[in-house]
Amino acid sequence: MACRLRLLVLLFTLSSLAFAQENNLDSLKREALAKVESHQQLIQQMVDQIFSYGELGFQEVETSKYVTGILEKNGFKVERGVAGIPTAWVATYGSGKPVIGFITDIDCIPRASQKPGVAYHDPIIDGAPGHGEGHNSGMAVNVTAVLVLKELMDAHKIPGTLKVFPGVAEELLGTKAFLIRAGLFKDVDAVLGVHVADEFGTGYGQTFAPQGLVSVQYFFHGKASHAAGAPWDGRSALDAVELMDTGWNFRREHLRLQQRSHYVIINGGDQPNVVPSEAGVWYYFREMDYPHILESYKLGDTMAQAASMMTGTTFTKKLVGSAWPPHFNKVIAEVQQKNIEAIGMPKWDAADQTLAKALQKELGKPEDGLKDKVEELKPPSPANEPGGSDDVGDISWVVPMVYLRYPANIPHTPGHSWADGVAMATPLAHKGSTAGAKVQALTALDLILSPETLQKAWVYYKDVQTKDLKYTPLIAPEDQPAIEMNREKMEKFRPEMRKYYYDSSKYKTYLEQLGIQYPTVKK
Ligand SMILES: [Zn+2]
């Protein structure tokens, strides 16, 4: 009897403990939301500031300096130049378990310069890079979330560690495999990634853009000679490029339908009367999973080898990027979905809708404006759904990860273009980023305060996701990050772009600094 009583008391204590914890979680969540709201000006400044920097992959110097500065000022310890990448870093706060990672991209798109709030093509600087994907808003989401979490952890003595990572050169699929190789995710228990979208949602399994790839440049080396006077003395590197491409295009007919491959000739020689001694071609080999990506890549090498044999040239290659198809964690996605539903879509006003519809009209798309409902939890995509690639895929294979799509852009934009920059330093993006920051903070609290959730996430990772397929990097041990990429392009435009960097000490918003009426639409 005494024993049973003790058991009852124990059960009661346990359940009241759980109750207290749950209540605690609810009140912490309320506190988190209020704190995110109180950071709205910072969110606006971060979105606008990074938009104005418009830096291409591997050249995110100002962006990284700015973001790490904010984190350092708030007590985060920053390690710079990680994994041999000058613009990569890790910012850490707190101590002990769990360790929650936050990642989002910071690079922009070539030739995507665009005045924000203007619903037609109107570049700030013609030909310059710009945030034609909306990566400028991601750090506003993640940094706000971690600052809020830090305040809560301090105030309530909650143990745990926060780690912030930048997605450097995501547009080149250029860095995640190297961050992993440098061991940066070894002690991380879960990663909450975010990416800008025109919707509010999350998913699990291979959820979107399910392809992975290698991005590799082949350089052929021949012998120069006078193309008319002594062609027999020359060996054309351009011939090798053309034969490689021809070989690949014939072989393409006999590849799986799931593959996608494309190339550009990056060097075709100098002038016709000189037999080109140097030429180069840049390939993307995309497939649905690691074994098939590797198979494609090896076939590419075979084509290059054969082309060099046919032409009496030699070749070298450089891996520029690689990405596993992402696979997101079901357990964390379900938790995140509840938070998305609790927060709901931002409250768009007439100006936001006017901008969205005017841009949609300009693009010849349905003029249905901004979305007003959050998405349902997205199950794994069908195996044959083609798409782009994202090198966060690699991270999702080494630690349970989810990828929040937050609503800071306009539906029906083409992606990777000036049109995708139109909303990205306007109230529309500020509101969407605020909503995203809320979900990031809430989901992190769920993980920090519920060890069971994290444990279940790892069970999914081990017993479902990686049961039959384990992570092997697509990069070889000798491959190094392509940190020289985009240097010349950025150097060409940076002096002019500098004149348009956002000065938040003088102007309330970037729109105000540029003197743009929000929204500006064609009459
Ligand atoms: Zn992106």
C-alpha cells in the first residue's frame, strides 16, 4: 500500500512537472513573440542593409562583417574564415546541450540589381548584382530569433547553445560540404534553416527541388599555333570542349529521365587565327540521389578524358559546387508546422497587394496578389519531380534539419531575376521576415525545452532517413572551396554600389534613402 502511494505521489509529481514545463513553454513562447515584435526596427534595418550590399557568392564581405558585428555586440562569440572560406563564420552563444544551429543564405544574383518597391524593371545600377532571390532577408529572420532566444535563456537560466551559420555562395552550391568537412556540425543536435518564399510552410523527406548535383569546370590544355600558317603544329583546346559537349549530348538520350545536365563554355579561345591553347566548359550534373549524381559525374570525366584523347590535349578540372538532395526531418517539421499555423500569414495592407499585383501584371502572370493562408505540411515529393538544388541538402544528411519557407516575396516571380528583388526591401519583406523570426524562435524553444522531441528527431534521422543511405561527400579530399569565384565581377561593381549602401543612421528605411514611393507602379 505504502509502495503504491509512493508511486502515486511520484506519478503526480511527474505529471505536475510536465504540466509546469508545458505552461512554462507556453509563457516562454508568448514572451518570445513579444520580443520579436519589439525587434521590428532591427528586422527592417537588417533586411534593407543586406539588400543594399548585394554581394555575390564568396564575396559577401560587407554582409558578413555587418551580421557578425550585430551578433558580437550581443555577446555571441564569432569565429571567422571557417573551412578556408573568408566570408564564412560561426557565431556561438550559451553552453551545454542542446546545440541548435541556424542557417540561411547571404549571397545574391548576377545582374539582378533592382529598385525595391518598383513594380517594373528599374535597376539601381545597370548590370550590377542584386538580391534577385531575396537572400537578404534570411539573416534578419535568424539573427532576430537567436537574439530573442538569448534574452530568454539569460532571463530564465535555460541551458543550451545557439550557433548561427551563413550560407555563403549558395547560388554556386559552393560551401556546405566544406563546412561539414571542417566538422562544424559535429556537436549540433538540430539545424533550423530558413529560405525566403512567397508562402509560409515547411516539409519533410525530399520536399522540394529534390535534385542534387556536382558543378564542375573542365579546362583543356592544347598548343597554340598560327591557325592558317601552321595548324598542324597546334592542338585545339576548343575542339576538346566541343567534342566533350557533343559526346555528352549524344549520351544524354540514354540517361535516366530524372537527370538534368547543362553547361556553358567559359573560355572558347581568343581569336580565330590563333589555335586555342586553353578552353574551358562548366557542367552541372544533376540527379536524384548520391549514387546517381556520382555516376553522372564519372561519365562527365569519361567524356572529358575521351575528348582530350581525340584532340591530343590534356585536361584538368575544378569542382565549384556540390549538393545532396535535401531530406528534412519529419519530427521537427511537424513541430514547426504547428508554429507556422499559430503565427499565420502577415497582415498585408493595400500597398503590399498593389505592389504584388502590379508586378504580376508586368510579368504577365495571374494577378492574384499575396497569399493569405499558410501551407499544409508538405510530404515528400514524388521521386520524379524535377527541381533546382540547394547545398543545405548536405547538412540535412548529417544532422536533423528543417527548412522554413517564410513569406517575404511575391508569388509567380521567375526566380533568380530582378523581379525577385522588387519586394525585398519593402514592408512586405519586413513583415514576412518578422513572421519567419517568430516561427524560428518558437521552434527552437520546442527543441530546447523538449529533449523527447529532439530524441525522436534523431530516431527518424537514424532509423528512417539514413537507414539505407549514409552521407558521403561529393567533394574529393583534394577539392577546395572556389573562393576566387565572382571576385572580378564584384570588384567591377562594388565602387559604384558603395554609393547606395543603406545608411540607417540617416534614413528610416532604404526606400526613404532611395526616394522611392511605396509602391511605385506603372499607371
Ligand atoms: Zn536561395
